[in-house]
Amino acid sequence: MELMRQQEVDEILSELRLDNDQYVQVMDRMTESFNRGLSKEHNAVAAVKMFPTYVRSIPDGTERGKFLALDLGGTNFRVLLIDLKPGHEVRMKSKIYAIPQKIMVGPGRSLFDHIAHCLAMFIKEHKLEAESLPLGFTFSFPCRQEGLTAARLVHWTKGFKCSGVEGEDVVRLLREAVARTREYDIDVVALVNDTVGTLMAVAHKDSKCLIGLIIGTGTNACYMERLENVELWNEDYDDPKEVLINTEWGAFGDDGLLDNILTQYDKNVDEGSMNRGKQLYEKMISGMYMGEVARQVLVKLTKEKLLFNGEISDELFTRGQFYTKYISEIESDAPGDYTNCLQVLEELEIMSPTDEDCAIIRQVCETVSKRAAYLCSAGLAALLNKIDREEVTIAVDGSVYRFHPKVHNLLVEKISELVKPGLKFNVALSMDGSGIGAAIVAAVAERMKAQKRELNNDYI
């Protein structure tokens, strides 16, 4: 690639290439945001809300039995039947159900009726009508939890806009929809954020697991916090004196703390989103937006005649048409091989691209995905430093982590540079956290209820 062209491309990409000092600043500002969210004085105006989840313990290995799990967090939802056996064995049956677009933006009652109907079909299929099994409900949207089985939706994200749900208790809405079917009975014993489920699925086998991370359609993290630091805690201070905190860190920066690194591309993505001015950190990291950030850059390069001889296809010019999966596919090509890249360009109706075009597209994808992974690392390093334990496992799930060929290594690389010297960490894929994890939360809730009953009986 001729030198002049490469220099111009680098100039355009430079604002997306942050230096280490900038990532340290992001980490420090994230820590500041965590502390504001945890404080009674600042929580109401804090961008990062730090919601207590009311999950007080990770699994201790004694959890047993059958549990249902319901996983709602995107355009599909799943129903699962989980059987926990001795020796960390987990048996699972599950089914995926679609949520039509009209239901995603229609009345909330229709959404919960649809879920209850699908749950009924699953229960019939597995002949569970005679049993009232405990159910863990993964609800992957920002909620203010008021207890393990009570949580009010703060606001919809990820393309949902169902009316009559924001500000309401989603467990109550699910129970009412189940009651309207008159076909079966369930016992919702825990409402679970997907990050909590992700953590619990790994903690079932690894007791050092104290952080859960999602990098998929959206991004969020949870971690185990000491009760003394949770100023809004309103329940008992019995052992264990800790609780999982759902950070809702996707909203980091909504108060201006990321303004110094927001690019024009980020601002354009935000302008075209359904929740303008909200979830700014998420919009720089997650699968719902990463492809669009890359598309904005590709359009700019084409307009500057640095790509495709300045000729842009209608597909590439259309918002949302450069999917995040394209980034993973393009970066999966071996160096100098553009097989996946050419296939993506064909889908975008870009004919006869040169090898130089493909090399530039790859650079754009690598720059956007590296920034996303490093920004995420800054948040994780802030959590590791806050927990301050000698060794911590980070459980991760989500399509960006699973399918991008380099995100795992990028996370490990940048966290290592940012974390306090002497602190060790592992990054582990959580297998089906929002499903199995939800059932494990339900199992832990049942175990702790039983232990409390025993304790109370001892006092009688």
C-alpha cells in the first residue's frame, strides 16, 4: 500500500487509537463512578447505578435438584430445565423461542403473555405440569432490585420499547402472565441479571470467581462487594457479609466522563440510536454498536477516496448494515488472506475490491475491536483493584467474546498492564451463564432459605 495512502488512513484512525495513559484515566474514572453509585449521597445522580442483586453467596457445591430457568435478554429468549447432580454435574434441556419485533415494541402485557405461553409449551413438552419447580429468571435489562424476587425495570435497552413495563416489578408481571394461562404453576425464587448468571455458572466449579462480564449485544459487569461499602443496603448484615453488585456499567460516561475520548463516529452512532445520550460506554464496546462504529469509519475513508476509489455501495451507506459479526469474520482471516473479507464485501454489494482495500478494512476492524476490548479491560482492572484479592476469576460470556478471534487475548493483555502489581486474574468462558447460572442462583437461594430455617429452628 503506497505510503501516502497509509498515512492518511492512520490519520483518520488515530482518534480511535488511545494510549495507555488514556486507558488508565478511564480506569480511574470508572472507579470513581463505582464509588458514586455505591454511596447514599450520590447514587440518585450517579451514571453507574451499582444495584445490589440480593445474591449473597456463590455456590458451595451442595446444591442439588431440578430447577427451571428463563433467559430474556435479546431478540430471543430461552426456557431451560436444569438438573444439578453431585460432583458439579449439570444436566440441561432447553429451547429457544423468538420474540417478534411487534412484541418488542408493543404493550408489556403482550410480551409477558408471549413468554408465559412459551413456558407453558415447554412445561407440557417435558411433562412437568404436576411439579411446581423453583425458577430463576434472567432479565438482562437495567433493574433496581428490591429483593431477590422483586425488581423494577429502570429503562429498556437493546431495541425493546414495551409500554407499561418501565418502573414496574418484572417478577410480578411474569407471575401475573403465568396466572392468566391457568395451565401451570411456577415458583420464581430469584430474578437474575445475566452477568450474575454468568458469574454463578463459573463459580459452580471455581470458588475464586467474583466477577461476571457480558460482552455481547450489550455490555455489563457484576462483582462481589463487601456490605460495608454498599451504603444503600437495606437488609440484614448476617454472614456472608457481602452481596453481588450489578454495576450497569454500560451507562458509564453518560455524565460526561468519556467526552474526552468520544469520536465523531461514536457521536454519530449515538445520534442514530433509540436511546440517545445513554449507555455511551456500551456503544463503544458492544455487539449492537461495534459494527456501526466500523461502518462510520469505512464511509469516511470512502468519501476521502481512500477506499473503493471513492465509490460507495448503497448497502455500506445504510446505517446498521455492517454487522459486528463481520468484524469477527474479517479478523479471522490469516494475515494476507482476504477470503472472509471478500465474502463480506460481496454481501455489501462492493464489487472488485483490491487487496489494498481489504487490508485497510482489516485495519479499521482491528482498531475498533481493540479499542472496545481495551475499554472493557479498563473497567475490569478497576473491579479487580477494588476487590483487591490475591487471585480472582472473571467469568465472561456474550457473542463478542465468544466469536471474536482476539478479544480474549486483548482483555488479558490490557488488564495485565492496568491491574495493581501482585494481583492475579483468570478470564474464563462461562458456558451458558444466563441459563445454567440462573438455575444455580435459584438453587443457592433455596439452599440459603433452608439454612435460615434450620438456624431459626435451632433458636426455638
